[in-house]
Amino acid sequence: MRILFYSPDADADSWTNSFAEIMPGVELHFWQEGQTMANSPPADYAVVWRPPLAMLQGRTDIKAVFNLGAGVDALLKYGEALPEAPIVRLDDAGMGVQMAEFVSHAVLRYYRRFDEYEEQSKEQLWQVLKPHDKQQFSVGILGLGVLGQRIAQALQQFEFPLLGWSHTMKNVPGVQCFAGRDQLDAFLSQTRVLVCVLPLTAETSNMLGRANLSKLMPGAYLINVARGAHLAEPDLLALIKSGHIAGATLDVFRNEPLPRQHPFWHEPRIRITPHIAALTLFNESIRQIAGKIAALEKGEAISGVVDRVRGY
């Protein structure tokens, strides 16, 4: 079994050791920048994260391309230049619980007014703030896939009113579900905290713009753990300055690392983290990939195969 691997800034030893432990006998070849098809070894499968097009273009030997993450926009942007082999995304591989931790922390920080208490402590101010009314503190989740449902499951423990929106109707216990463009406005108008975990597609790009963000409840809060291109950044800044949006926790950005001169750095109501809401875990990811490769070798169906038309 030969696997061609690429992930920018990957620790080669860590991945090599993990593959050797979980998939004994596998030959792992790291794609190097500047390589061509002529000097690239043949491979049965590819495991990638944000690969260069040169790694995959024109290949006919690869049976499937495994993406080290849930989002496949960095692959699908290459369009028909990609091999005809299936593209397979990770179903979870430890990312769901990390996303649930991150979002729960961000929701609770805003709900319990911990950000305001932190500012008070800097001024040595001892003052109890009026608690928010939980029944008026609805959390709306944009995207009810594996990660969105895991986030909903975690937030249910805190008894927030939960709403969820997806392209097609889902039935998620404890969540008031909305679907399609016709129900998007109703979803937004009832949401106090908006959590975005949508896949990035042509349809969802810039979905978090002035038109939609203005429909949120006054004093709403935004948490984006999906992709930076979902957000129209100037619109968020304008709505925060107007007071309609109280603040945001952002883990993803159009340009990463976020440029030092970016205005988000200077807006105290925006919390910034460096795309760490859900990190790829070596062993969990490799175990999932190994299981799917075994199934493919037997001619069995697997989960996570990407619909290239829908974009996820």
C-alpha cells in the first residue's frame, strides 16, 4: 500500500510514526514542493490538506483522495483538474468534541458576561452585572452536519434554546430546525448567538454579510469556526460599531495568518484565535482513513464521500 501525503508545515516524523503504528507495511511518501508527476512515486491513495494542484493534476493511479479535515473547499477550487477518484473528508476524527468545547466556551463567555468581568478586573472594579435571561438567549447553529450536531448536543447540557439551519431539513432532538432559503430569515430573526459551521461553497460564501447579520436579534453575538470567506468582514465591523452586533469570536479568516494591520486586531469586542477550534489529531485521523481504505479495498461503500456539485 502506497500513500502520497501532503500537509503544509506537517511534522513528517509524527505522521510517519503514526501511520507505521496504525497501518503496518504502508509506504508513506511526502510530496515535496517543486515535484512533478515525472519524479513522483506511484500511489494508491492520497492524504492531503490544502495541497498544490501539481500534486494531484493528471494522476490516474490514485483510488481516492482523503482530506485531513471536514472542509474541502481548498481541494474543490481546482475543479476538473482534480483526479476522477472520490474525494473523502473526515467525518469527525476528534474534531467534533474540540468544536463543542470551543463553541461552548465562547457562548458561555458571552452569556455569563465573563468578557465584561475581565475588563472590570483590569480597573479593579467590583460590580455584579445583571445576568442575561437564558430563555431570551437562543443559540442558532448554521450547519447541522456532524460538527453542528455535536455542538448542539454539548449546548443542550446548558439548557439554551437551540435553533439550527441547514440546506435540507434535519431532525435533531432538542433543536428547532429550519431549512432552505425560505426559512433562513425566520431562523436568523430568532437567534441571539449565531454559530457558523457551514461548509464553504459558492452559495455560502459571504453568507455572513450585512443583509443576514442585520436580521439577528439586537445585541447578537457571532461565533465563526467554519471558513473566513463566509464572513463579509467590513459588514461585521460596521454592525459592531452600530451596536446591533455585541461582539464576535472568530477562529477563521480570509487571510491567515491574520495580517497585523487588520482592523479586527483593534476591535476589543472581537476575540481572535488562530484557526485552532478543531485541530487534526494524528491517530484518530489515521484510524479513520485506515478503516475507509480497508472498506474500499473490499469494494464496500464508505461515508464522507464528497458531492463535488454541492461542495461537501
